[in-house]
Amino acid sequence: MIPTSIAKKAYFYLTIIITLLLIFFGCSDAIATKSLILAQKERILLQIATTLAQKLPDSFDNMLGKENALMADQHTKIEILHKQLQPIVDNLSEQYPGYGMGYGWHKVRLACFPFDGLKHDQPLSDQSLQVYKTKTMATYEQPSSVIWGNVPTLSASYPLFFAGQLIGHTWANTKMEEVNQAVHAAWLKNFAFLFFIWLCVMLLMRMVFNKIGRGLNELSVQIKIQDDNTAQLKSFPELTPLLETVIELREGLKAEQERASGIVDGIYDGVALIDRNYRLIYMNHRIAEMGYSHIALGQSIVEVYPEIVNDIWFNTLCQVMQENKSDQLYEYKSLYFNQWLDCNFVPCKDGVLVFLHDITQCVKVMADKNKAYSNMAVMLERITDGFFSLDSNFVFTYVNQIAQKWLGRYDLVGKQLWEEYPCIEPFYTNYQLAVETQKPIQFEYFSKKKQSWLTFSVYPSAEGLTVYFADVSERMKAQQAIEDHNILLQEQIQHSKKLLEVNQKLSQLVDTCPMPIIEVDQSGCVVILNKAFLAGLNHYISCSREECIGRPIIEFAELANLPYEEVVTLQVLSTGAAVTNKHVYLADREWLVTGLPLYNMETEVLTGAFAIGYDITYYENLKRELARLECLHVVGELASSMAHELRNVATPISGYIQLLSMKAEGKNYQYLTVVLEELTRLNEIIEDFLSLSRTRFIEKKVCNLNDTLKSLHPLLAADALKNDIELQLTLSEQECFIEGNQKEIKQLVLNLARNAIEAMTAKGLLAIDTVVLEAGIQLQVRDSGMGIPEELLANIFEPFFTSKKNGTGLGLSVCRNIVEGHGGTIAVQSELGHGTIFTIQFPKIPDPKF
């Protein structure tokens, strides 16, 4: 029988070990439970915060803009935003009872739940404002919450972004008291369950110890009275081999005594004979090899090893001597050497035979296996996934607690799967397939009873199947949330792309705008300038856009010799007011420049200035041209009136002179001829005056410019020959059709040709060319005369302007009127000492044949 003290110690130590393990597991589970509950609360808080962010209808500025309150005071803005945002918070609070939530802008509460007018005006905590630094969502424990009556809360903050800018944040919280209550309830439930398990284990250990004690007691009694009936060991069949061994030893003891010495020396185990005075009578060589070589035969083991008196090995030896029956001591740890032994004590006539079997290696292997099995069992019980194993007949061999809870059964070990759960799909098909293919299989299953998604992993082996399963409902919800978030994110990305496209188009519009545009910052440095401004700047300095940006605008003003007070952007920065229609002369052009100040919409601080220039050179020239035309109009009307009066006087004079010349002879005839020529010249001057009249009607027809020039060739050739001038007429091979008045075209060519002849000396060259261009028909009259001074070129087409002693100053003015009356242009190029070129271009019309 096991000694009472040993049984108590074993029972006590096992109790402590199991209790400590259960306490450790309970504490670990409590910590994990608390973390899980906190994680669930944080997930709900973040879900509330992100939902508020998604329900935000527009940016705060746009919401204020719709109410025309951008320039209102801070209190009014808050009230307007509160009216628009509070209904959103109230609606969402109905979906999440017991949770606080709201919108914030820095320390200002724009809307909140629960709403209290007095508490609403109090600023938000500094912890909730960390999102403005990190720009990421955050959860934290707040020691005191105003809206919950200054109690601790678990809170979450989520940054609000609109068009890439952080405009505010959303927040959500819940009382820590409710979180702690949920944690305490979970702890109480777990510890009650662990206490029940501890109580069951203690009762089971008590039963095992009692059973072992009774079995050993019955065995010792049978050995003592030499009762060889094994049927009495039904309650402890494991002791039957031991009883059978004792019987065999007893019956063969006499026969084996003579061979005992030789056999004992030859066996691998250590064998020693100790008499009843505890003296060593005999030991084989294995005893010495085990380390007991320093004890001699005949010595008392108590004297050599005094500490052995209190050892279980010595107590077992004494018990065998007293009871005179065999006993065994399994897995005995040597008191003096690092050895594990199985000890058999067999009483004999001379004392007790002790058999020592070294099991040190076996104990180490078994300890490692037991540790591995224990760790695996603990691991399988502690994992949050369900786990069970089946043998080749689909009989449950192990089911962990999670699996028992999901399956709703705690007595499945030893039972056949399909008998308890008849061929439920998809389990039957997948389990059979895993056995047949010997390949792992994974599948998902939705439990209608639990309303949860489970994922199963089935691993086949030669012994059967190992099945893991886990609740993935949260993961599926998270995946769905991620998909929804991705859709929302894609929509936001598309919106951002559209905004970017609009921004790019606006930048392209500014850059391609023909009017110069520039923006400077508060310090007067260039921020933006378009191509038109850069083109104008290149009149003074050659630089790229990148080289200009960041440089002070005053540098470019100094290059253009523009005074500081004339720089529009610097005027706007200094006064903060707009400058409109400022007249500036730059880059040989005249400009009207308008400057506008740029303010920060939130802080209303001046951040820069914007200027745009409008080129008014054309309009200024047009004004001057209109003034000139007005003068011509007056001159034309005067010329028309004078020409009619002069013609009325000259006509009868010419008639009488012609009659007199018919009768005159000699010098009188020559004098009358000179008078007629001067009257003809006077008539030509009158025609020039009439050409200045703007009210006369010009009849135009389709004509070939080449044919007109050919008809003038004899007249021009005669004038040229008379003045010893070479005439060169070069006509285009293509037909030069224009819409014009042949009489005026001839007058145009004759005026230019005669001016050229008068400007040349003998041996000069007069060239008349026609060219068909894409833009129109070009007529060019060139001479090799003395040329026109550069300072006179700008005025040669003005009426009455002439450099000739006897000129009227009307010829070139009439030429320009004729060209402009035909919708054409006339230009002049001249170089002193080399000649002059007049270039006329008429609009081209299609060939009338087609």
C-alpha cells in the first residue's frame, strides 16, 4: 500500500500544480477577454466615426457658403454648422444607443450626442485633437468626458478630409463603466467554469489515488497470503502481471538459487543482496558501474549513505523486509547520482534482493514526450479555433473546448461522426474526398443556427482526419466593409481626378490665355506666370518659367525700367486694395493692367496679389487711325468741293484754249500747247482730290491683274524710255484674278511707277512683279532710286505730305485709299542709295471659269 505521507504529498503537489495552471489560464483568458471586448468596442467606435465622416454632405466652407455666412463671426458659423450636422448625429445615435458621437472643428463641438446646450459650448479635450497632428484615426481612454457627466470613456477620433485638406474630425465614445461591466461579467463566467473544471479534476484525482491504494493493498495481501487468484484484481487489472511475476518468482526461486549468481552477474540490470541488518551481501558489476563502487561487501548501507534513511528507496526496502513481500519502485530518482531507476525489491531467506534498472534515457524521452503532449493539449485548448480529430472510422478521438461549444456536445469522444451528425453536407463530401485523395481541403460553411461564417481546414493522415475550424464572420464583415470602403475610395479618387482635371484645364486656360497673367506671394516673389507674360519678359531677359518662379517681381520691373510705384502687384500688396485699368507701356506695347489682392478664406490674411494685362496697342492705334480718317474725311469733303469748283472753271478755259490752238501758229501754238498741258495736270490734281472723297462709289468687277499691267505696258515703256529708265515687267504664270476697278488699279500703278521714275536718274531700273500667294495676289513695284529717309517713311501716305518741290502730297495717299478700297494692304521698304519697294497685296478670288 502506498504510504499515507507519500500519497498526501503527491496529492498536494498535483493540486497546487493544477490550481496554478488553471489560475494562469484563467488570468490569460481574462486578459484576452478584456482585450477582445476593448477591440470590439474600438471597432464600433471607429465604425461610428467613419460613418459620420461618410455622411458629411459637404465641406464646412461650402456649407457656410450656401448660407452666405463665410464672412460671418465665429459664433454664427458654429450655429449654422450645428443646425446642419446635429440631425445627422441624432439619426446615427438611434442606431448606436449608449454611444456618444459628434463632429468637431479643432476644439469646437459642432454637433454631438447626447446634446446638452451648456456642455455643447465646452471645448473638446486635447486627446481628440491629436488627429490634427497625426492626420490618422486614433482610439484612446479619456479620464473624463463632459457629455457623460465627467466619467471615464473609451473614445475614438477620425480625421475629416475634403479635397485632400483636413477640415475637421469626427469622434465617438462610450462609458468605460459599461466596458468594465462587460469585462467583469466575462471574467466571472470564465472563473466559474474554471472552478468547476478544478473541482472535477480534484475529485478525479481523489478517485484515482483511492483506486491505486486499494489495488496495491489487495496485491500486497495476495502476495503475503500467497493467494494466486488473479480474478480478485478486476478493479486493478494493471497489477495482474505483477502478481503473476511474483508467483513465478516464488515457484522458481529454489530452482534458480544455484544459477542466480552467474545469471545475476550476466544481466544488464544492477543486482544487490541486502541482509536484514542493511549490510551489503552481494552486488554485481552493474552496481559498481552505476556509481556505488566505494561501498564494500559487508558494509552497512546506512553507514555509507546516512541520508538514505529518509529516502523512499530505503523506506520501500524496510517495508519489504517487514512485510516479507516484493515491491517495486518505478521511476525513482537516485539521491546521490543523476539517475532514474526502476527498482524491484524481492525478499529472500538472506534478506532482500534489489534489482536496479537504469531508465534515465527512457525517462528523459518520456518527459520530452509528455511535455510535448502537455504543451500540445494546452495549446489546443487555448487556441481560439475549434479543433477535433477523427480516426480512420470517423470516430472522435479528441475535441477541444471551442469545438465542443460550437458542436453543442461535450461527450463526443469515442462516438462515430456520421451516427451523431448523419451525412451533413458539405462535411460528408469534403471529409470523404480528403480521405480518398490524402490532400488537405478547405471550405467555408454558413451556420444558420449561429448566424456565423466558419472556415474549415481538413488535414488527412494515415490515422484519420484532423479538422480545424474558425469563426470568420468578423473577417467576412470586414471584407465587405473593405469592399464598400474601396468603392467609396474609388469614387473619391474619381472625384479627385475630376478636380485635378479641372485644375489642369484651369492651369492650361491660364497658360494659354493671350493676356499676360502673374501671381506673387505676400513677399512679392513670383508664384505663377503664363506663357504670354513670359514672352513679354523675354524682351528684357532670356529665362525659363522655372527660373522666374520664386524671384522678386521688382527684379523684372528694374530690367524694364519700370518704377516701383508703377508695379501693379506691389501696389496691391502695399494697399491691400484692387488696382484697375492702370495704363502701362512695356515691351513696345501699351497695356491696361488690373491687379487684385488674394486673401486666405479662413484667416482673411493677405497672401498675395494677382495681375492681368490687356494689350490695348491695337485699339490705341485704331483710335489714332480713326482720328486720321476723320481728318481725311474732312479733307475729302473739302477736296470734293474744291475739285468741282476748279473743274467748272478749267473746263471752259480748256475748251477755248483748244479752239485758239487750232488757229494759232508758231510760238503762239507752242504757248497754247503748254497751257493745255498744265490744264491737263490741273485736271489730274483735281482727280487726286476727288479720290480722297469717301462718299464716291467704286464699281468693282472680276479682272486679271496681269491683263491690266499688260495694257499699261506701252504707256509705262514710253515714260521709262523718255527718262532713260529700264522697265522690267515680270508677271506670274498663274492667273491673278482680283475683284477691282480697272481704272483705279491703273491709277495706282501709274502713280507708283511715275513716282519711281521721278526718284531715279538715267540708267535706273523700274521693276513690276506679280506673284500668286496662299494669302492673296501680290503686286510689287521696285526702283533703284535714291530711296526714302527712314524718318519720313511713317508719313509718306499722309495727305499733302511730300518731299518734292512741285509735289502735291496726294499721290501716295490716293494709292493707299485705292488699295484699302479694294480690301488690300500696301507696305513700303526703302534704303537710302539703293531704292524703294512698294508691296501691295489684294484678296485672291477663284478663277471665274470654275
